[in-house]
Amino acid sequence: MAISQLEFAPWLLGNFATVMEVREALKTKSFPLVFDKKLLQYTFELHYSVIDKTGEGIIIEFTDQGRKIHENPLGVMTNSPPYDFHMLNLRNYVQLSKYPHEDFALGETPFKPLGEGSGLLGMPGDLTPPSRLVRAATLANFASPVKTGVEAVNLAFHVLNSVDIPKGVACHNKQELVGDYTSWKVAKDLTNNALYYHDYNDLTIRVVYLENVNVDAGKRLKIKVEAHEVGGFKDVTGELTSAAEATHTEL
């Protein structure tokens, strides 16, 4: 059996309920071969993060050396380079900390950190996949623990915002005005089967509760992901109140 890389994700979802089931299937010869297939004249290098409701996760990659399976202890993945490179690259950032650096001195002159966040000095800020993975992994694991699914989704979008790519800042060449950009962001609440997302033009977060979706056999549903017009703004001009009457939290 062989399927394209574009069909591999729905094939996994349609055949397995847990990561453990995928692990067992990977040991058999019947697990399908995966081949490249062009989309919009491009062949995309795709890596697959497989996570279930228990929180167990693995990463499946198809490389020049063949299929590779990785554990995913950080809960973060990007499409390039292979995952073992990223795990090695993270050792270049062992100095990162959620706590501020101590003061230091040169001769008799002391130097204090400039504001909060000095523990993250050296965290890469460019848009390459390795740098974006370092930022996402660091922020996701340094952030305060969450207690509810809603808090987890809120945190997920904050982390995703740190690796957002606006249009025009990562062009393929000098002739193209728009290259790679973040078309949409998605967060999945696997406990409550809820899919949260927003697109490039409308940052309003929407949610689909999959338990409430009625699908007739043989039919497929789709979501309009990217709106052509910028929207999602709420006019609060009429909600302004006197500053003298405002509470501390409103300030």
C-alpha cells in the first residue's frame, strides 16, 4: 500500500485512535509507503506530529535515509530540518532561563540587566524553522502551568504569535513581493474535541465543537479559513467611560 504525503494525515486519523496503535502499526510491513505529491506545483516537505488525548506524542518523518520515528517530549515540531537536528540544536541555548540574569562587573564597573526578560537573552528572533522551534519550545515550557482547556488554548495562541510570519518579510527572491507567511493558526483541545483557529486577515479566534457536528455518511465538510477582507475588529468607541470612575483592573 502507498499513499501520498498529502493523504497521510487523514489516513492516520481514519485508522488509529491512539498513538500506541500507531506505534504498533509502524512495526508491521503493512504500514503504507508514503510518496511525494505536488500541491499547486510545489512539493512540500511534511513532517507529522501525532498526539492523542493522553498527551502521548511521536513525530513521523520521511527523509532521504528513510522513515524515522522520534519521541516528542517538548510538544513542538517544525517542518525543517529533521527533528533530531532540532533536539541537538537546542543544546546551543542551554543558557536560556525564565529568571533574570545576575548583575556582572567589568573591572570596577557594575552592569545590571536592562529590564525584565534578561534570562532569555540570546533566544533567536529570526524566522528560520530552527529559530522558530527554539522560541516555541522555550515559551511553551517556561510559561506558567495552565489549569483548564481554555487557558491552554489561550497560551497556545500566545506561543504561536511568537513565530508568526507577516506577509512580505520572508520572500523567496527579490522578484516576489510575498513569500512564506502564516496563513492561519490552529489549536486543538483533544479533551473536549474542539478546534480553535484564526486566519491571516481576521485574528478573531473561532471554535468548532466537533462533538456537535452532524455529518452524513459519505459527506465532507470544510471551513472557510482565509477571508479575503481584513476583519475581526470590534468598535468599542461607545463603551468609553470616565477614567475617574474606572477600577484599577480597567486601567
